[in-house]
Amino acid sequence: MSDKHFDSMVTLMDECQGDLLRSISDAVEPSVKWVCLQSADLSKQFAVEDIERARILQYPKGAPEVLELFRRRYALPVREEAEAGSG
């Protein structure tokens, strides 16, 4: 894809659904960071992990109920607990 086409696509996405895409990004960011930063501990950390895929798909894109599942944590990973205690 050329830079020109990419710029056009990003502009269109921002104009059409920018706020929705940003709210989804904000909701899933902690989950993605946790997955990327963890080494071997793959224990459940987010409430969304307990919801069946079919149930999530019943909601429309960007539904607040689904976004909240990504925000809700069971426990802080050890690394974050240590950082939180040091400040």
C-alpha cells in the first residue's frame, strides 16, 4: 500500500470511527501490554478471559460492557505491584 493510500485510509478511519477506535484501544491497551511484557506466567489476569467468544459477539462493536471486561483486572502482575509500591 502506498503512503498516499495509507494516509487516506487513516484519515477515513479517523473521520468515520476515530472516537470508537480510540476507546477500544484505550480499553485493550493494558491487556496487550501485559501479554507483551510477561514471560512465563500466563495465569488469567483479565475478566474478559472468562467470557465465551459467542457471548462477546452478541454485543455491538465498542459496546461499553465489552470494553469494561478488558479494563477489569483480577490482580496486578508482580512487576506492576512492585512498581506501585515503590512510588
